[in-house]
Amino acid sequence: MTPTDQPTPAELRALRAYLATGTVKAAAASLGLAESTIKGELRSIRSKVGARNTAQAVYLLRDRLAA
């Protein structure tokens, strides 16, 4: 991953909320954002890390999510 491919703090926040709540809808509610915003953040993360799905993105970012 190059520095420009790094997930932004907002993207990581959305991913953490998704992991904590289990759904896009609940993650959006917990952050006070629209569901489409959460979906966009997750899509962007998957693209940046080359993941085929969100589970793979979580695996690839496990060290960053623990921090």
C-alpha cells in the first residue's frame, strides 16, 4: 500500500462502527451519518487495500483497527 492508498481516519471510523454494530444501518446511526456514506467509506477501503469484500479488508487492516 502506498501512502495515498491508506484508508483515511473517517474510513477507519466507519469500518470500526460497522464491526461494532454488525450492520451498515446501525453503523450509520451510531455515527450520525447516512447509510450511503458508510457504504461509500467501506467501498473505498476495499478498493484501497485490494480487498474483494469487507471481511478481507478487516483482515488486511487488522493491525490498524486494533490501534
